[in-house]
Amino acid sequence: MHIHKFERFWIQLAFVTIAFFIATVVYGFVGMNLKVIGANKKVDAQHLENTEFNHPGVKKSTSGVAKYDVYVKAMQFAYQPGSGTPITVPANTKITFHITSVDVIHGFEVVGTNLNTMVIPGEVSKFTTIFPEPKSYGVICNEYCGPAHHVMQGKINVIPKSEFDEKYLVK
Amino acid sequence: MRDIVKLSLLFIKIFFVMAEENSDHSTPEEYPPKGDGTIGNPKVDQKVSVDDYKPKGTLTLALIYFLIVVLMWIFMYFGEFANHGPSIMN
Amino acid sequence: MTFLKKYPRAAKVAKANFIVAFIALTIGGTFGLIQALHRTDIFRGIINSGQYYTILTGHGVLLALIFTTFFIMGLFVWGVTRSLEREPENLTYTWTWFWLMVVGLVLAAFTILAGLVPGSSIRAAVLYTFYPPLQAHPLFYIGLALVIVASWMAGADWFRSYLKWRKEHPTERIPLLTYMTLFTMLMWYICSFGVAFEVVVMLIPWSLGWVTNIDPLLPRTLFWYFGHALVYFWLLPAYYVWYAILPKFSGGRLFSDSMARVVFIIFLILSTPVGFHHQYADPGISVGFKFYAMAATLLLLLPSLITFFTVIASMEHGARQRGGKGYLAWLGKLPWDNPPFVGCALAGIMFAAGGFSGIINASMNINIMIHNTLWVPGHFHLTVGTAVALTFMAVSYWLIPQLTGRKLKHKTLALIQPYAWFLGMTLMSNAMHRGGLAGIPRRTAEPTYSGFKFHAVFGSIGEIKWQIAIGATILTISLFMFIWVITATWWKGEESEQPVDESIPEPLSGAEYTPAVLDNIKLWLALAIILVILAYSFPLWDMIKDGLFSPGVPPRPA
């Protein structure tokens, strides 16, 4: 096939560039701890009474991965906890979020961070993170979920580790 | 003056129509293109054949684009993304 | 002899498709202006925020599904007819698919617009992605299903023409315009199978109440099995124009026929298996499959980078034939005063920018930063909104004359139009990208929240909002310029035996240098199917094995 030598050079350069992009992402994933969520066990969105989501909130973790588990239920048009009572967590501590929906597909975006997932009924969005310093974050629903989608929001209060105690936990 | 132009255009029109009628097939794929400056048919000065043509302008633009994309990528990934607050660690 | 005179029956079919496309473009585009003014809080007097989502659904469906599909049908009818030198084989069949598509469109559009009537029980505010369990009226899904089935019939129409032509030309290379049509349609058949299954087997029975509960992850996955190749269904016809016609608009010749074919083959093979890159933030899909999709997506950069070179080299050839010199000075010798050239060239420039934001979207972890934010519409307004839409508008200035036998009217307006589009889009899209980096969400009627503020990295949120509103206004003006020019031309343009020069010169490196294997349709189709099976069989099985509709949740009306 007749390919002009300039074009042939450009195609080779293209392959190198693509490899560079893939390599950067892998490095970010593995070397810089910048990950995405994966598959998780399913739940029955219509029967969450038998799960941890029956009493959503911050709990001491038994998984060994993080110090605390935060269970959040998303619904039209609020997060529980999050919308009424803010989600309060300690800074500089490993926290695992578990988020599910009771009705339609929602989003869970912690504004100004890379914490951003879909929330799908029947699935649990699970991710671990550390908030480095005390700060207040807004949480918004960024997946259209119905006519009042734009009012759906929540709050995360990150407080100093020393101030965090039992009163912020649920059973 | 206007009449002369109009008449010339009329003759050209007739000439082209008859030329089409006489040609034995479909869309003329002639070369070089007629290039008369009408819609989609810009004027052309000279013929540049495949042997004479080296797309060095294209290569220049391609390298500039490559540079922009790579630099923007490094900035976006290591500047914006890595410093964009807490991330999913799993 | 103009196309209209040579192929009057095909001309009629093409024109019918273009009329529907342009009407959809006008209505959908106007909705876009309403949205831009509403969500930036510049003007909220036209609709209320609940209705916003109906307008948004209309905008997405009319522009991304109707305008695009009907324009592409018209374009392909023109191209297949012209390159094979045959009218459609069976006019009844051809008009059947057209009217079926129109019926489908009317049903879907009716259900969407009915939602604007206060108190209406017929609604379809589900957005053009229609994720369950948000549920639209059954006629919405039925309408969409009809459009897809009609598009399959259209593809078959062109394959039939090709096979008839092949009988009479056993050893000839497939003409480039037909080649690109066939490969685009093959890609379309593979990907639309997913959404057809979703709509016909799952959503229609569910919306009719035959099934109550539905598992949201599976339909969403089937949509995105379809959804990425869908964007290539839009893009490939733009590439078709850039490869086959833009060289002529530039005063030059296509740099390489074989590279054009290679590019279309790669798109056929890789367009569908990458669907998971729209689901990086989804639970329920493992990181392994997401990674496979990412690698395949970044490989899809290759055909676009090849296109960058081949198309620009063809334009440069035109510039050199017009006396262009030097490494960059030749750019000035391109025909920047000729509307079809300007539209295509500006569309290409914008695509180069959109390609970069696409690379960010494709890259699994950095995608999470901009997922479902305003960055995403910023990206696709550059790609489908400009690279595709502006190219379609530009080539219309050359096609409509040859389909109607009338010269283009208001040439000055036609020339200003693409520059205005480019300006408007630059303003709107750059602001959307920056807004997305600040975390502002997409698909939201009122992105103002209490208790916290968005922080822009460059500029300010206030200025971002104004740029979106001003940009959208300029775009709408440009859109109306286009509609004005086309309507005036169609209705009152000066009749002519030769309204435009319809000839297209031979490529610089033509079909004789193109290896025969590139025309081996069956080989490439087989490879495409294998890659789709590799990407999707396990994840889909995982979702289906516990029941097609379970674990299910009940419907929520839109």
C-alpha cells in the first residue's frame, strides 16, 4: 500500500502517543492511587431492610480496609444522610462510602473533588478515600433523576480527627 | 457593458450544457478541476501532481498539534486531576 | 447535467430526508437557546424548571437522533446514487423506509412535546438516553424503535444497490462514496442491535405494563453498547464529506484513497467494543472490562489522527494549486471566501479541539473528575455540534443546489454563517469545559445550590455563565442564517442547468494503490463481531443471568 513517508511517520508517532496516554493512566491508577469504582455485590433496592442501608450513616468499619463505613441512600430528591443531616467524617482517616438508590439512577458528586459516581438501584457504589483536612463539601446529584433533580444536594462535613467521636456514629 | 456580460454568460451556459449533452457519461471526473470560483469550486492557478507534492505544511501542523495535545495532557493529568482533592483509592 | 436531472427519483428521496432534517434542526436548535438562557439564569421566562427536562429531551432527540439520521440518509442516498450511477432499485421500498422513519419521529416527538402541556399525562422527559426506571409514554419507545428499524431498511437498500452494481462490475474497486456508506451502515447494524434489543424486548413491554419491574443497569449498558458507535454514525458521514468532497472544496485532490478506506475499517471494528467508557463511574461493571474499553478507545484515536493528516494534506494540495507557499503561509491561500470550504474547515479545526477533551473523557480515572459535569456537553458540542453539524450545513450549500436545480441565494449570509457558528461555539464550549472543571453538573435546570460555591480554575463562574448564554445566542443566529439561506435557495433560487460544479477530481493516490483486501467486507465484519463479543459477552451475561428484568425496581413516570 502506498503511504507517503510523512504520513507513515505521523502514524508511528500516533501509536507512541496512544501508548503514552495509556501508560499515564495506568501509572495514575497504580502509582498515584487515582482509581475508579468497580463491580460490587448487588442488593434488592425494594428490600433494603436486611442490609446496612436500613440505618444509613457513618459506622465503625469491620472490613479492615478503612476505619469507617458511610452508608448513604439516594432517592428522589435527597441523600440520607447528607441532605437533612450532613455526613460528618474525620479528616485524615480512611473512609469507605457505600451508596445505593431506592428508586431511579442518581449521581453522587462531591464538588471540587474526584469523588464522583453513578448510583444505580440494585447496585452499591463503593469507594474508599481520605479527606486530608477539615473542610465542608457540597454533594450534588449530577444524573437526571426527575423534575426536581436540580434541588437534590447534600453536605459532607470533614472535622478534625480529634473532634470526631461516638456521637457521629449510627448503629 | 452589462449586456455584453449577460450575453457572454449565456453563451458560456449554452456551451457547457451542450458539452454535457455530448459527453457520454455521468459526472465528469476531469482534472485539473474547472475552478471557476463558484460555490464549492474555488479558482485554481496551477496543477500540482502527485510526484511534485510533499505535504510539509500538513506535517508542520500535525507536529504543532501533537505538541499542544501532549502538553495539555500533562497539565490536565498531573496538574488539574492529581490536585483535584480527595480521590477514589479503593 | 445536474444530479436533479440525471437522477430525479433519488433527488426526491434525498430532498425529503433533508427537509425533515432541517425542520428538526430548527426546532431542536431553538430549544438549545431556551436551555442556555434558563440554566444560566439569564432568562427564565419561557419555561419553568420542571419543563426544562422536556425541552432538553427535545433538544437531544431532535438534534442528536433526528437531524443527524435524516441528514445522513439524504447524504448517503445522494452518494450511493452518484457513485454507482444507479437510481434506487425499488422506489416503493425506498419511500417505505422514509415514511416509516417519519412516523417513528412523529410519535416520539409528539410524546416529548405533549409534556409541555400542563397537566398532560403523556410525557417523555427522559432525555435522549432514556435510562429506566424513569419511564416515558410507550409511544416514545415505539417511535424510536420505528426509526431504528427504518434505518436498517435504508442500509439494506444501499447494499442491494451495491450488489446489483457488483454484478455488472465484477472486478472494479468499490467507489469511495459507496464504500464509506456501506462501512458506516455495517457499524450501525452492529451497534443498533443493542439499543433495539433494549427498546423492543425490554422498554416497550415495560412501558406498556406487561412487565412491572426493570433492572436499570442492563438497559443502561445496552444503550452504551450502542451509544459510542452512535457518535461514529454521526462522525463518519462528516469524514465522508471531508475525504470525498472537501478536497474539491479546497481546490485540490484527495491525498490517499486507501487511507480513507483503512480509517473506515478501523471504525467498523472498534466503535462498539468501547462502550464501557461511558460507564466508568458505574457500579456493577468491573475495572477489568473498563480498562479493556479504555485501551480500545484510545486506539480509536488512530483513525482520527490519520484523518487529520490525510484531510489536511488534501486541503494543502488545494492551497498549493492556488499558489500557496511555505510551511504555514499556504493556509492563507485556502478559499476562505467559499462557504462550503469554510464550514468544513472550521468544523475540522473545532474537531481537533474536541478530540483533546475526548481523550480526557476516554481516560478512565481522569474521566471521573469531569463525569456528568458541564465538561461533557462542552466536548460534544465541539464534536457532534460542530464537526458534524457544521459540516452538514456546509455541504448543504453545495448539495441543495444540485438537488433542486437552483443557485445558492444570499451567498454573503452563507459565508458569514460558519464563522458565526465557530465564534459562538468557541465561547459556549470553552465556558462549558471550565464550568465542568469547577464541578457544575450537566443536565440540570438550575445549577445553583445552597451551602457551597463552585470555584472556577480559570476565570469566574459569572463570566462562564455569560459566555454560555452569549455563545448560544450567536449559535442560534447562525442557525437561522443557515435556514434562511437554504429556504430562500430552495424556494426562490435562480434556476440553472448547472447551479454548482458537481465534479470531483480523482484522488492523488487512487484506488489502484489500494490493496484489494480493504474491500473484503466479510473479513472486516467478522473481526468487528468478534471484538464486540470479547468486550461485552461476560458483562452482559453477568447482568442477564439473574433474570432479564431483575433485580428490578418499579417504574417512575418522567
